[in-house]
Amino acid sequence: MSTANQRVVDHYDSVYLTRDCFNQDNRPYRAFITALVRKAGIPLGSRVLDAGSGQGYLSRYLSDCGLNVWCSDISEAGLRSLDRYDSVFRGKRIVADMLSPPFDAGFDLVFQRSCSLFNTAQPGKSAEVVERLADCVKVGGVLCVVYNTNLSGRGDVWFNHTLATFRSAFATSRLSDVQIYALNKVDTVAFGSYSFNPVMTLVNVVLSKFVHRSFEIVVLARRCA
Ligand SMILES: C[S@@+](CC[C@H](N)C(=O)[O-])C[C@H]1O[C@@H](n2cnc3c(N)ncnc32)[C@H](O)[C@@H]1O
């Protein structure tokens, strides 16, 4: 394993072994995932990969939507946290570096939220991550990347991407119907899947100039080749 990856593993292993890290066991994130699955049009029973699943809060919400969810993360400790969901993820947890994914293109939906792989100021690196995630999506399936950011284009420990970074990272001929949104944490509680629209995105971009709280960039794209 590279030194950079080992640093990531050491960091997340130590965090995951001591506490519930992202505190996403809450109503806004459940509403967010439910709205996202509806917006993406993913049918019940679809095969889904949560790539960089961490402690699996969002994997569980995806599973609660009736999806057949597989979890992968570079941190084994993160995947072990999924024991708390009993048998839901039994046999469906894989320790993997998503830059060399051990999967074929077998998933109807590949979902990723705030994976450290996008935590970089170098646009070329983000484009490479998109390609590797797209490798795991069936032709006709959906790739969904969500990234926690204040939309400023700055950051030290966590890089706060703008919409433009993701627009260029998704500019590959293997993906079509690329849609990019900016949401805040409560949009989907109030408006469900209607939150994914250009007006709401514009409102949140403007809001981000005044309110330095977290937003989520959401990218949806269909694998076409
Ligand atoms: C900020 S956490 C987000 C976890 C989860 N997606 C969530 O939203 O709660 C980032 C996760 O990305 C994982 N990660 C970082 N680099 C990775 C890589 N190269 N391959 C797979 N997972 C990676 C980390 O181990 C960590 O669990």
C-alpha cells in the first residue's frame, strides 16, 4: 500500500475505532438518500455499491430504500462498524482502494459521498476518480457522487470544491446526462426529490457566499460506454 493510502487508513481506522464519526444517523440524511434514489430512478432490488462507505450510515439508508447494497472502503475498521446492522451487509463488505477497484461493471448504481479521494485541489485527480468509479457501473446504470463542501474553492484539511471542479471531472465521453446540483442539509426534508433542480442550486450557491455552513454537491450521470 502507498504511504498516502496508509496515512488515510491509519487516520480513519483510529477515528472509527473510537466513535461514530460523521453523525449522519439523522433525519436529514435519510430524507436525502430517499430523495436521491427517487431522483436517480433506481428500481427496487438494484445492485448498489457504496464506495468509500465509512461507517455505513448512508449504506443503511440505501438498503432501507429496498436496494441490494454492497459496501467498500479502504478502512477495515469502518466496514467492521457495519456489524451493528446485523446481517444486512453480511458477505457484502470489501476492503478496497477505489483507485484500483476489484469490481467489474456490475452495479446499477455506484454511490460515493465525501470520499477522501476527491479531497484534492488537483482537478486531474478528481477526473481519475470519476473514471475508476465509472468502471464499476453497468452500461445504462448511474454514477452518483456527493461531496460535502462550503462551495468556496478553498480549504486546508478538507478541500471545499466548487461546482466547476465536478463539472470538469465528469467531462468524460463514458458518461452522459450529467446533472450537477448544490443542496443544503434541509432541502430534501422539505422538498424531497424536487430539491434536485437548477433554481435550488442557484439559491444555495448564493447562500454559500453569506452562510459558511456545509452544502452537498450532488452529481448524477449515466454510464453510456
Ligand atoms: C469523509 S469519510 C465519508 C464516509 C461515508 N461515505 C459517509 O459519508 O459517511 C471518507 C471515507 O473515504 C474512505 N476512503 C479514502 N480513500 C479511499 C480509497 N482510496 N478507497 C476507498 N475508500 C477510501 C475513508 O476510509 C473514509 O471512510
